[in-house]
Amino acid sequence: MNRGVIVTGGAHGIGKQICLDFLQAGDKVCFIDIDEERSAEFVKEHSNLFYFYGDVADPSTLKRFVEFAMGKMHRIDVLVNNACRGSRGILSSISYEEFDYILSVGLKAPYELSRLCRDELIKNKGRIINIASTRAFQSEPDSEAYASAKGGIVALTHALAISLAPHVLVNCIAPGWINVSERQDFSREDQAAIPAGKVGTPKDISNMVLFLCEQDFITGETIVVDGGMSKRMIYHGDWNWYYKLP
């Protein structure tokens, strides 16, 4: 298709699969990542794939990244805000600075990249796809930093969709349990706990990214891709679910 695509956190897992699928579709892709070794190996394999080293938490790095991407691709049609960092929360007493860093990676950077790419995206009737998480809606203990970043990007999505309408369509994907490692030894119980009967893969998310980039009547939405896991109603003692008191 010859689109220019920007992806954050593109060296591994979901981000890498997104890059691969856009390349397969005939697009040019430029990604940013702090993992130099993985990124260098990845970029060697593809002539239309470009890598920029940097931390998305730094706004000056984001500006240089967009300039680099324009120099390589000469256009930006799609922005995929995928990068985020996991962290703990109030039970671990993470500091204000640690909490703020997670927000900078997972929420502030998507806003700043949207701002920096705005004119190109408007000109090309582009797409912004934000990667959230089902943790925007559900939580385990001690997960405040990551959950806040992911909840924020859901709200950022519908705000951007209205601000950039009708020229740019902005949507969000909230993945559930996605296997981003080489692990294949999931137990029968792990898989049965998910209504779809399996743990998700990066390809499950990337398929939705490409779908959202090809349609023209969905904007401002957050689409949950979790195999139905977050739809299961759980009561102690019902349908083989038992809560063990700490």
C-alpha cells in the first residue's frame, strides 16, 4: 500500500508483529525502541524497515524520531502508539518520579507523537491506533502506574478522535493476556480460563490494528481483544471458581 507507518516499541512482541504485518502489506515502517540489540537484528531483515534508538519518555527524542521517519518515508499515514512500561504501585510505594515516568512512556508520548504527526496525518487522511490493555478496566493489586497509563490512553483516544475528525480516525485496542515470549507450555487450566480457549498472540492484536487502518467508519472506540476473558462473571464456588483467602 506504500503507507508510511510509525510504531513505538517495535523491537519485540506486539510491536514487532505490527511492524511485520505492515511490511507484508507493502508499507514502509519506522519504529523506535530502547532495545538496540533486538532492533538492530530486526531491521537487518527488511529493506523498508527503519529503526530509531531512543526513549519515548523524552519529548526531544520524539521530535527527532518524527523528523527521522519523515526523512526515511517522506510521509506518515499511520501512527501506532504501542510502547509502555510495566511497574508496580502503591503497595510497593513507587515514587512520584517512577509513576510519572510510566505515564510519560504510556500516555504523554502518544499525545506528543499525535501532535507532532498531526499535519501529516490530516493531509493523508491517516489513522492513529493506540494500544491500551484490559488493565484499563480491571486491576490486580499493586498495579496503579500501568493501569493509569492504560486508562489514560483510552480517554486520550476518544478525545483525539473528536479533535481530529473527520480527517484522522483514532481508535484503541485493549489486549488481554498475550504471549509475547517463546513460551508454549500453558496449562489446560490457563487456556480453559479464557473463553476463546487459548492465550492470545501478538498476531491477534496486529490483525485488529490492520483492520482499523483499512476501515472508514469506526473512530473513538476501544476494542477489547482478550478472548472473552474480561466478560466472564466470577462468583466463589460457581462454575469451578474458588477464591482462596490470603
